[in-house]
Amino acid sequence: WLPLTVGTNVSNGNTFISPNPVHNILTFTTALNRASHLQCTLRTTLGAVVMEERHVAAAGEFSTALDVGAFPSGIYFLEVSDDAGGRWMQKVVKY
């Protein structure tokens, strides 16, 4: 897997998910250099959207818990984008 970043607000250096692999609750944490509207999208390997959340986040550390417990075991991709064109993506293993 390769995290992907475009733009300046959401970046690899300060963006994490845990635990990975995950069973129920996946925590996404990032540090933002300005207030942002974030969109978190969880997709299957075929690109189907299984979860989508929007958040208004203040500058500084932002964290959210994503409940993935109802989804089947498998590989997913979490994509987080911001209103400045930033985009971050990482593979998520659900067991």
C-alpha cells in the first residue's frame, strides 16, 4: 500500500489510522494546519462506497472513530479529502 497525498492540509506525516487490521472501530487521526471540511470515504477494492462521513474540523489535531464492525472481512481503502484539495488514502484490513 502507498498513502497518497495531494494538497497541503491533510498529509502523510501527521495522519494515522489504528488499529490496522481492525475488527470494529477504526480511529483516524490527523493534524490540520487550518480549519477544514473533511470527507472520510471507505471503499471496497472494487471502488464501491460502503461508508461516507463529513466532518467540520478546527485547526490542530482531529480524530474520529469509524465503526466498521458490520462490514464483512476484507480489504478496504479509506480516503480522506479536505476542502483545500488535500487527499490521503490508505489500505484498511478488516478481520
